Amino acid sequence: MTTTPSTAPSGNQWLKITCNTPSLISEAAADLIGVLSNAGVEQSPDSENGCRISGFFQLDSSSPIDAQIKKLTALVSTRLEELFALYDHHMEAIETTLIDDQDWATSWKQFFNPFAIVPGLVIKPTWEEYVPEKGEHIIEMDPGMAFGTGQHASTKMALSLLTKTFQEMSDKAATILDIGTGTGILAMAGALYGGQQISAIDNDPDAVAAAADNVANNGLTDQIDVSITPLDDIQGQYAIICANIVHDVLVDMADAIRQRSLPGGSLILAGILQGQQEHNIINIYQELGYTLAATEYQDEWVALFFQLP
């Protein structure tokens, strides 16, 4: 770990934490750092050596800077090591740098503008004005805030499948369960499409806090309940279940997901690599009674759409 020596701040400062990641897990690492920082994430273009990802953490000028740096670097290192282990990769030491508040605040926002994740659904940062076109839905959230601002291929494909699901439904007021909600983006999209009684769950307290803030900021608290409730403790059955996680977790959760699927319901699974992981998930869920109805591919990722007879 390389750390820039701290000095007495003249105002608020930011800690920039950078890690090198293989291309395979670069998006997942960026999303994780976004969850932890709740501010912004910078990602270099992919190369044969992977890419560099940086998160920005605001420091409290009223508390000892060295102690904050130590706590944050330990947290980020631990969480990234857990992520790398899921993909059987070794993580290099992270780097840290102190940045003055004015250098951060006046520069990074210029790179984030409203963008369409999927046709008809736009992500808008809080500081930008945007007038929606007819039939267009808007989710307001700042880049880098937890899993899924639409940059990750898995998030885009899950949203695409969710959009198509609602387009084909006669009853738009479907019940939805979003497992591993991250920022809550899938749950919020479902609410904007007309879904009701939406449960968004995650086992990460930081993600739950970020999702709850996003849901509140978008005025969707009446439709979406965000919690850290384990899947096994979720009651009832749902017309639509979304789970954008990773292969191993989707395998472990398969039986619990099946128990919470309404007959005739839909299931969207993402966070799956093409090839062996894809075929394994298809086999497991088909054995549970699901029928594979659609697939979407982007880069090395695949998203799967199942229906339950």
C-alpha cells in the first residue's frame, strides 16, 4: 500500500484509493468501491493488464486524518480481497492519495451527464437538469454510488430484460423481489414501470443505506421496501424476481428463489459469465421447474430470463 503522508488540512480533503484489477472483475470492483465511497469512481480503459480503479472518500477535517486513512484503507482492502477471492484472483496492494476538496469538487462532475441505460430509462445525476421525452422514465442518482448506475454490462442486461418483461405484461402492478439490490436501480426501474409491493434486499449494510437513499430521493418509498432481510426470511411469493449477483451465490440461493416465485412468474438472473457458469445456472434452474425464455449477452457476461409455468 502506498500512502501519501497526511498534513493538517486547510479544509475538507478526499482520500483517493486505487487498485489494479483484471478486466474480468473490473466492473464488479468499481461497483464495490462505489458502494464504500458513496461518492465517485474513476476507471481507466481496459488493457491486457486489466485496469486501474479509484474511489474517492471524503475525510472529516475535525478528526485525525491518519486514523481515517488507516480505517478506510483497511476496509477497502478487506472487501476487495473478498471480491478477488470469489474469482480466484490475487489482489495487489492498494494505493492511496490525499486530494484537496476544491480539486475534487470542481473537476469530477463535468464527466457525468444524463444517459439512457436502456431505451426509455435515463439515469440523471442530481446536479443536471433533464427534460424527459414522452414515455421516458428518469432515475436520479449520482455516479459511483454502489452497484449499478448502468455502467456494468450485467446491470444493463438485467434492466433490458426487466423492461421487456413489463412491456409484455398485461398487469403492470406486479410484485417484485430484487435480491442483491445494490443501489436499488432494478427495484426503482420496476416501480417506475408500475410494479407494486417491491422488496429490495442486500446483505451489505452500505448498499442498503445507499439504496434506501436513492429510493427516497426518487420519491419511491411507498412502492419499495429496502432492507437487509436475508432471503430465507422473506415472506410470500413474487411475480418478478431479479438477482444481479454472482454465479456461486445464485447457485446457493436457487432453492430459496424457487420458493418465492409465483406460478407463472418471471426470473431475471445476471452477474453470470458466459460459458460454464451460464450452462450451470441454466441446468440448475431448469431442474427446479423454470423454463429459459430469453438470454442477453454483452462482453463476457450473460443475463438469463426464466419463466415458471
